[in-house]
Amino acid sequence: MMSATKVPNQSKPDTQSENKTSVRPSASNSLTLRLKIKNVPGMLGRVTSLIGDQGGDIGAIDIAGFEKDSIIRDITVSVRDPNHGDDLVKQLEALDGISVVHISDRTFLMHLGGKIRVTNKVPLATRDDLSMAYTPGVARVCMAIHKEPENVYKLTIKRNTVAVVTDGTAVLGLGNIGPEAGLPVMEGKAMLFKEFGKVDAFPICLATQDTEEIIKAVKYIAPVFGGINLEDISAPRCFEIEERLKKELDIPVFHDDQHGTAVVVLAAVINALKIVKKEMTSLKVVVSGVGAAGVACSKILMSAGVKNIIGFDRSGAIYKGRTDNMNYMKDWFADNTNPTGLKGSIEEALVGADLYLGLSGPGTIEAKWLAKMARDPIVFAMANPVPEVMPEEAAPYVRIMATGRSDYPNQINNVLCFPGIFRGALDCQASDINEEMKLAAAHAIANVIAPNELNEDYIVPGVFNPKVAESVAEAVALAAIKTGVARKTKRSHADEDF
């Protein structure tokens, strides 16, 4: 087990903000505490009572061994954050008859040695196996591809493999932490591709933050892959990188931070509007955070019919003619949104708004401002791990609430989108993932929830719902065929004869 002194350093929130922003214990901050407990009646009860009183959530209690007059127990506890875990351990150590032997951080243990690996699909046990898998037999397969390049989809991993590419400049909410530190996220992304879409994905973390070098690197490795998933690349560079690669490659390129978020947001909006009985064309939408996700969400909502969007960044409202803290994508945003030219605060913009989209950071808005929204307000506060406003604070004012967190209803999670989108794109060997395919994916996600199941706490399906990826894949493949970007007109990811 991992000793308490060997757990890697983690950034911790300041104690003043802890109670405001860290409400519920989570498995993402889960510890296994090995305790030496004096073997007398009532001692275990004292331990569990203390953990409960301190706000910990006990998951399991196991006996790990015995010593003279003592029992060694492993107690799994979810806490709010690292500070909370440290405080809990100090409280336990202060109990008479209790000794803390080891502390294991379950999240770090999961990551030891990485979370993914490569395995062989076929046996390699005999000389015959070797002669077919490698020399001399493999030469015939090479020449078959050389003569007919499209055979690469039949005879190699290209048909079912996606590169998950980052430069580490915008990892989660952690910022520019570099390619090595971004690797655990890319490994996790590869796991999600495999688990939900049966897509083989491999993390590619590039040691450059130069736009041209990134474009070159992806183009150089593209022959191996059937698709490119761009991840955690900072704005505005991400826009140019994706745009250029889409033009210069003949395989799908998809920046998930933009379009994955946008697709799931649109799915959630579609279902929320069924509940509040409003139309896309009549909505007033306020967006905080006009980076990659904010721009993409706004674009897809506009494609779906929304006409009135007002965006905010650190410098305030974005409006036509603003010059401070702008770039070419914000210039586009200014030219195509905020039809009334509002230059005030988010609080002012929320007056009469139907939908608030938070893609910024914690504490961006105050809950009381939500009282100024239109009837049946819809609030998607998606900053992770701490949203722009906590659901408990927003509850008195909103009809429908969604976050990016798994411990609240209505999680806006990209995993509902990208496995199915790439599954469908690979199955029809699409050359692109276009707007029609993204819109089809959003409607497919929304339609997974039957009308009789739809309610304020269930506007998007759960991430483990097996219908999601299959429904999205089918809709995406049909849209690809309809829009002429599919190389195959019959969707199939089954092995083919040669």
C-alpha cells in the first residue's frame, strides 16, 4: 500500500473556499486507511462515528489482520478534497487506541504503471504464426496495400484506431501543465473510447506548443489512424489547428473540448426545452467563458436555431467593436452574437435569460442573480470540478440544473458523445466529422430518453447507458452517408474477408 508520506503532492483549495465549493465527498478523492484498532468493544464504532461526523463517506470496511490486542482494518473513505482527507487522518490519529498504519490514495493506485496497454489480437505461438504475422508473409500484405491504398482499412489497425493528441496546454481546469502531466488524461480518454465505443485509441502527447509543429506532427502520424481526436489544446490555437488539419487530412479530425461539449449541451437543451415548453428560436442565452467550448456550444446552438446569445470572458461582455482582449475567434463571436450590443455585466445579461451556460470557472455568478431570469430558468454550470454556481445554491431559483460533475443529476459529459461519433465515422470510413453529423449525434443522445422518462433531473442519459454510443454511431454514419463524406455506404465494423 502507498505510505502517507509517499503520496505525490497535489494542489489543494484554500480552506476559506472549501465549504463553499467542496460539498460532497467523491470517489475521485478516495482513501483506503489501514488502521490498527485496539480490540475492545466500541472502538470500531468510535472510528466510524468520527468519519461520519467529519463528513467522510465510508465505502467498505475489511479486516486485514490481527496483532496482540489489536485488529488491523482497511477502511475506504471518500472525502471532499485532499485538505479534507488530511484533516480526517489527523482526527483519527488523535483517538486513543487508534494508529494510522498506511494511507492509500485509490486514484493514484489506479494510475500506477498507466491505465492502458497494447495486446495482440492473434496468437503468436508457432513458426507458422510468425511467418504469417511477420516475415515473409507480411510482405504480401504490404504489397496489397501498396497496390491498392484503400486496403489499409481492411488489413491494418487504421480501420479502428484513433489518436488522442494534446500539447498539454489546457488540461482539464489545470491549464498549461505540459505533455507529460497531460498523459493521464489522454490515457483515460483512450479507456473511454474502448469501453464505450469499442474504438482502439492511443495517447499522443506532443513536446511542442507551436501551432505549425503540431499540425506537421499530426500529419506525419496520420497514416496509422482512422481519426484524430484533439484534446486539451488551448484557445485560440486549437481553432486553427483543427481547421487546418480538417482541410489537409482525409480522415476525421475532431476537437472534443469544442465539439464534444457542444453536442452534449445541445442534446441537454433539446430535452430541457421539451420540459419548459420553449422553442430554440425564442431563447435568450448567456454564456460565460468564450474559449474553445464556449464558441463551439454557441455555434451549435445557432445551427439549431438560437438567435440571441450573449458571451462573457474575463474582460466582460463580447460585443461588436470591442478591442480589449480579443482574437480572431472572439472577433467572429462579436460579429455573430449579442444582437442588442449589451456591454454590461453577467448579472445584467441574466435579466430575462432562458439559459445560462457556464464554461468558465468557480464562482462566476451569484445564485441570487438567477432570480432575474425568465420563467423556468435552465442553468448549465459546467466548470469542473467546481461549477460556476453550486446546485444547492441555485436550487431555489432554477427549474433545470446541469453540471459537469458525476455526483449531481444531469451530468454534461463528453463521453456521451465522442465514442459514438468516432464509432460511426470509422464504420463508414468518413473523411470528416461535419456539422450535420454533430447535430445528428445531439438528437440521438436526446432521443435515448423516452418521453415518459424525461424530467428535470433526467435530461441527458447516464454515461453507462448502453444505448447511447450505438444510437450516436448509427445516426452519425447515416449523416455521413447523406452528406457525402462516407467512403462506405453500408455501416459495419465487423471483420471482412479478403
